[in-house]
Amino acid sequence: MKWPDHFFIFGNEFGKPIRPDSIGQWWRRFTQKHDFKHIRFHDLRHTSATLLISEGVHAKVISERLGHADISTTMNIYGHVLEEADKTAASHFDKFFEKKA
């Protein structure tokens, strides 16, 4: 095997790496064919993280899924989204203390 210490997420039928621009080209054709708003393929990673945050998934879990070596990397990149999620959580908590009419 030519690359015994590597695992390619995207490879050809023989396990060899494919050109990185091939993935972007395939993604563009896919979004056009299905009439989706086009975003860069890499932005799917950010979308995934943001959706997980909005669903209340713990930042450590998200950090591990993204492959960040340290949770602080995740917090630095997605801190603003976490702040918004915290505000939403706080507004839900406030409802517990509202007077019932």
C-alpha cells in the first residue's frame, strides 16, 4: 500500500487520494442539480457545528467531532454561536418564573 499511515476521507475506488478541487466541483454540480443554495463544501463543517450548538450539544462533543485537539479551538471559532444559544436557554429558563395569569 502506498499510504499505509493515511486514511483519506475522499478517495477513488482504489483508496488513492483524489484532487481536492474534484470534491468542490462535484459539490457545485450536486447543489445545482438539486436547486440548493450553494455554499462551499467546507462550510458544511461549520453548518454542522452550528446546528449541533443550537440543539444544545455539549461543546466538548462538538470539538471532538470536528477533530479539534483542544476545546478552546472550538470555543474560539464558535463562541459567538454558543453565546446566542446561551441567551436562548436563558429566555426559556425565565419562563419558569413568569407569573401565571
